[in-house]
Amino acid sequence: MTDNTTLFGPSYRSLNEIRLRKAQLRTDILKDNNKLTGLWNELMHKPKDNTTPTQRFSGALSTGAGILDGLILGWKLYRKFGGSKQVGLFGKKHK
């Protein structure tokens, strides 16, 4: 332990030491507050959209293709494992 601390915490010898410690704690608290505020804003606020119209169109097309692929897969699985035994497009029964 240093000479300025005791078993129960720091011991101060003058009011000036207390003021200095208070100022130090205040700056530490403000730094932590600013850091937490920045992290909170990052987490809770949607970032600005900096994409071009081409990138947005490409993303929408990709999402649409993924949804269509999922629907087709779901339809195939439904038909294979539990769908009704319907006559196909050209009159053949599906197995």
C-alpha cells in the first residue's frame, strides 16, 4: 500500500488533496459517461444509409431470390412428405 492509503481507503491530509481527488473523479466520471453515451447511440440509433441506388436494388433482388428459393424448397418438401396426391400438369400422378 502507498503512504496515502489505509485499510479503509485513501487518507487525505488537506482540503486541497480532497479537491484534487474530487476533480479527478469528476473527469473520470465524465469520460465514462461520454463513452457510455457513444456506445448507447451506436446501439440504439440506426446508422445513416450510405448505399447507392444500385446497391439497394442489388440487395432487394438478392433478398427476393432468397425468399423465392425458400418458397420453392418449402413447396417441394410439402409435396414430398405430406402433400396431397394430386394429378400433375400433364395428367400423371406424382409419387
